[in-house]
Amino acid sequence: MNILEEIINSYQSMSVDKEKIVEKIDKIKSESSINNKEGKILIEPFGEIIFPYTELGSVKSPDLINYYEMIMFSYYLSSKKKYNKVADIGSNIGLHSIILKKCNYTVEAYEPDPNTSKILKSNLIKNNIDDVIINNEAVSGFNGNAEFTKINNNITGSHISGSKKKVYGEVEKFNVKVVSLKDVCKKFDFIKLDIEGAEDEAILSLEKEDLKKTDIMVEIHTSDKTKKIFEHLKDKQIDSYSQKNLWKKVTSLDHMPLDYAEGSLFISLNEMNW
């Protein structure tokens, strides 16, 4: 049994052993070449993934292959027959887009930083993927333009200006096009949403009607945004399921992830099934 199938089975049986899974992920990484320019790693059942070593400030590309990402990859795999067209929002250098394509989804990526988009495109090509549409756009709760803050010491934390209270280190700022999550929902069956602090504004723009045909997996970055999202979903009678709660239905604020280290939140009008 491969690591992703093991994760799927562990959630189906409600017997998750995080320490054991992390050990297996570390072993997979140690047997790979992701710490050099070739950047090859075997992630079954997809086979060899080419993910060249890239420095994103203090974060390096091997750091992106971790417990939390593997949980999401497992859900992508388990849902192959459930979804068709999916969005990788906050695609960064493309690991999720690659895995989503390996699951045979039709994929569009959203990455507002033009330099990061170039690496994303290169990584897709290296994996013989030429049919992912790359949108050089940010996503939030509105349509228009906004200032974008690129954090040079942690490019994975770059964001629409104002989405984070504190920013450390040298930054670059430039204008980007912004599209509303409400409009994005009209195009996709499933959305992976990692927009570095803009998730509350994006989700608070949604009505129940917007989620009739779309499920969202979101990473929440701070506890104050957690509370806003929880109250909005409760008010709109929109169900959610959290990794923190073993993907069971959220019925109280205590079930919600307070930040990314407590896992993702799944938002859907349908029960989450592995």
C-alpha cells in the first residue's frame, strides 16, 4: 500500500497515526533527489514527480512536500471520480497542479507573481504537462486590482497587501489583477484555496448558492480569520469539515483549524467522503 492510500484508509477508519505517516514521508524524501537540480521524487501511485530544488527565500522546495500537503494529495486521489475541473489557487511553483493533473483532472492554476509563474510553468513542462492554464491573477472577495506584497525571504507567504498584519524582511510591491472567489466558483467543481490571509474576505463573499456545484479546500492562516469564516458559514448554513476534527462536520468553533498547522478546512454542501 502506498503512502496516499494509507492516508485515505486511515481517515476512513478514523485511526490516523501522524507520527507514522511523517516517518514514511521523510523516508520517501530521503530516497529522492529533491535536494538537487534534478529534483525527482517517487510518489505512488503517480510514479516519479520531477520537482527541482528551488529556493523560495527561507523556504525551499523540499519543504513543500510535507504531512499537510500529502493529506491534500490523498483527497485529490480519493476524489478522482467526483470532480472534473479543478482550480489550484495559490499554486506557487506548481506541486499541487502537478498532482492534480496526475489524478487526470482538468486544471487551472492561479499565481499572481509573474516570476513564480515562470517556475510553475517550467515545473509543469518538466512533468510533460502542457494543458494547465496559468492565470496570473490573485483571488479574493472582489473583482478589480490590488497591490501585491512579495516577501523575498518567504515567497510562499506573498499576499495581497493588507491580508497579513505583520510582514518581516525585504518586500517587493506591485499591482495584480484580482478575481472574486464567487466568480471562480462558477467554473470549477473543486477549488484548492491557499491565498495567504485573503481567505476570510474570499469566503465571506460567498452565498450558499455559490457552492451548489463546487467544493473548496482552504488553508486558514490566523485565528481571527477562523472565527470570521466559522460565523459566516454558520450564518449561511454552509457545512464544513476540518482536518483538525478528523474531517468530521464542524459544529463548533473548537473544531476549526486556528492556522495552517492544524490542517485544512473542507467547505461543501455535501458530506465529505474519502
